[in-house]
Amino acid sequence: MTVNTQVDRAHCKPWGLEGGRDGDPHARPAAVVAEDVRQGYVLVKAAKELYGVVVDAVTFAVDEKGTRRLRERPRTDARSMRKKSKQTAAGRKSRSKC
């Protein structure tokens, strides 16, 4: 696997400062997400977890069926995920004291 070590400075702006990035990530076209994966801006795992896009790590092709399945699933918002994570961590701490 080769890694792109050259970075186009036009793409190095922090997310959110250039506008157009604060919409629903699942509404972002799958082909655009796959291209970002190909260019090394988005990891395959992030494409799946954040954008709901299944991208082949070798060919960078979009798995249309897998993407449709992911995007049809109900999502949990970030706040409730953090709360659940804190509760799980608190449960582990209390068990370790016994």
C-alpha cells in the first residue's frame, strides 16, 4: 500500500472554516467520500462510521449495497454516544474497586 506524502495546501484548511461542512454527513455523496478516502483525507473506517459509506480499501470503490444499508439504519447522535461511553466507563471503575 502506498501513502500519499504530498499534501495540496488548498485542502489543509481546518474543517468548518471553509463552509459547507456542517450539514448531515450521511447526505454527502458516496463518490465524494470515496475520493477523499483515495486521496488520504478520510480513513476507510471514518468513511463508514461518520459518513455511512462503505469503501473498498484497495480499489476505493463504493459498496453501494453496504452504503445503502448503513445509511438506512437509525443513527445515534454524538451526545447520547458520549453519555453511554461515560456510563460504561463508570461501570468499569466501580467493578474494579470490588
